[in-house]
Amino acid sequence: MKQLHWHETQQLTRAIELNSAQIQKRKTALDTYQLMNYNLSEALLVQPEILSPN
């Protein structure tokens, strides 16, 4: 019974580690996406100091 408990605990620990790594990857991707979205919105602002050739 002790062996079975240890085995189940090891499986759960591995699952938690994998899920934690996946959460970190998703957080990094989301942070990058939000930064890109912010940069795009900033790039699309009208900048009056830039003169049009027309």
C-alpha cells in the first residue's frame, strides 16, 4: 500500500510539474502577445510631426 501511494504521488508530482511548465509557457506567450498588441496600437497613432509627402 505504501508503494502504491508513493507511485501515485510521483505521478501527481510529474503532472503538476508539467502543468506548471505549460502555464509558464502560456503566460510568456500572452505577455508577448499583449506587448505586440500594445506596440501595434502605438504604431497606428497619428504622429503629426511626420510630414506627409502630399
